[in-house]
Amino acid sequence: MKLTNASRILTAGLSRRAFVGASLASAATLVLAGCNSGSGSADGTADASSDSKAASGEKTKITFCLDYTPNTNHTGIYVAQNKGFFADEGLEVEIVQPADGTAEGAIGTGQAQLGVSYQDYLAAAYDAGNTGLTAVAAVIQHNTSGIMSRAEDGITHAALMEDHVYTTWDMEVEQATIKQVMTTDGGDFSKLKMVPFTVDDEVQGLKANMFDCVWVYEGWAVQNAAVQDYPVNYFSFKDMDDVFDFYTPVLAANNDFMKSNPDAVKAFLRAAKKGYEFAVEHPEDAAQILCDEVPELDSALVEASAKYLADQYTADASSWGVIDGKRWAAYFQWLNDNDLVKNKLDVNAGFDTSYLA
């Protein structure tokens, strides 16, 4: 099944442009782009009990909301759709994208029963009062984001960002992260020039000298630089501070839907797990499936990204989807300790992996 009404396919930069933004506060608004939300009710319970439908042989309809435009983070979902893993589980899955660039509002209100989120986005959603969704599986085991810069500038670690231009989303959590890694590395955060700018193609931005360093995903922007044969430096947040090894991205589910239809959620995750396991074992084939389903994507970039992510989906975990409670709690605690949320977070809440097979 092709993406419903994909308004624009991202072929160069996978940007965190919606980084825990104010849009998360508008959870009650209709946020799905061009989707038929008739597969679920406003409270996420679906038109009838999904588990009852499964028992009768009728397929359970699930709306799955992406976090942004399609990319390799979503490969396992498209593989599961393409190879019939969802259908084998008695599910009819519609993949949609959000109108506002984030999926939390759609999932929290039940317009989508499941979708893609991030631990930091969930924290912002909870802080804004949207507590209707829970992470149920980690898509990628570790935080694969960090800072990318032109190789010629020699910015090989955080302290060397001094006296350079960083493109910012002008978000408090983002800037607190940059400040901590620079300070811990012996740098002076006040010497970093922060310029608000939204960029979808980080490589082109560096080439045009629009900025010197930018927050990116290694699995997309760094691979894009390699595909373009453009030399860059990159260092990851998790390697600078363990607290920043948070979960990004995750699969999240509507709480009411989970409670009313536990078997449907388990079925979805079984199929998704098969999809991501296929992407681990056969990255080139998985990349081709993603390109077949979303032909607007850059096939060379998708293949490079797929090969990189094949080692990241499960990494050192016992199986795909696992969430380490200690790592989860450490990041929520950091947000609390640095007053980056108005309402203190329960550091042990927000995820539930009991639905994983």
C-alpha cells in the first residue's frame, strides 16, 4: 500500500525540524494528512473490538501514523506491509503521515492507533497534557544522532564548536543538550553562534556555508554526505554523554486502543518485528522494497542508509524492540533535573514493552 497523500518526500535531509515543538500541545486537533480515520474512533477503541474481529476472521483496520515523510527508519513497516506480514496477522494497515510533522497528537487522540514517535517528543507531549499514548517498541536501539560539520573546519568534538555557526530550531531542550555536551567537553557554549534555521538538506547547507555544524541523524545525513562524496566530521551525542542515549525513534500506541485490543497491538508488533528483522538480514532487499513503495526517494541514499541501520535496529539488545528502563529513566530524569519540563515526569512511565512477542 502506498503512502496516503504524501505531500513531499524527503530525498536529502532527515531533519528534526519539529524538535519537541509547540505543535505537540495541540493534541485535540485533526492532524492526519489525507487519511481516512474511519478505522478508529476518537478514543482509539476502533469501530468494534479488534480482538473480536480477529476471532471472527475479519481483518482489524489500523491507521499507522509516520512521524514525518517516509525514510529508512520506517523500512520495517513498509517491509511488513509489502510482504503481507500485517495481513498474515489479520490486520489491514493504512500508513499515513501527519499534517503538522509529528504523530503524537494523532496517536494520543486515537485518530491513529499506532505510529512513530521519539522519547523526547513523548516527554514534550506528556508535559503538554497529551498522555494518551505509550511507547511499545524501540525502532533503533541507540540514539544515532549527533553533530555534523565540514571536514575542512576540523570540528571533531563538541568543544571545537566554539566560534562557529550552529543552526538551531531555537528549542530549549535542544540548546540545553548542546550546552551540556560543549561544557562537558571543555568548551564555552557562549562562544557558539546559534542561527535559527530550518534545513531539510544538511549537506547542501554545509556546502553553501549557511552554517558550520548541524544536528543530524548518522543514518541519513551522514550517509547522504558519503553518497555525495562530501567530506564531513561527525560525533554522536551518546558517545559524549550516556544520558543522551535516549530512544529515537520508537513505535507508540494509543492507550485506549491498547487496553481494548491487546491482541491487535501484539499482532502489529509481531509483524513489524518480522519487517525489521528482514531489514537487518537483507538491507539491500529492504531498501528496494522501501523504494518500490515510495518511489520518490533517492535509491542510492536509501540503500546506504539501510546498510548502516541494519546494524542499529537491534544492535546489542537481545531482540528488536527492547527498551532499557534504566536508559529511559535517565533521560526523563535529566529533563526533570534541568527544569526542561513544566510538569515533572514519572521517569519510569511512558513505555510498555509487554506487547512485544
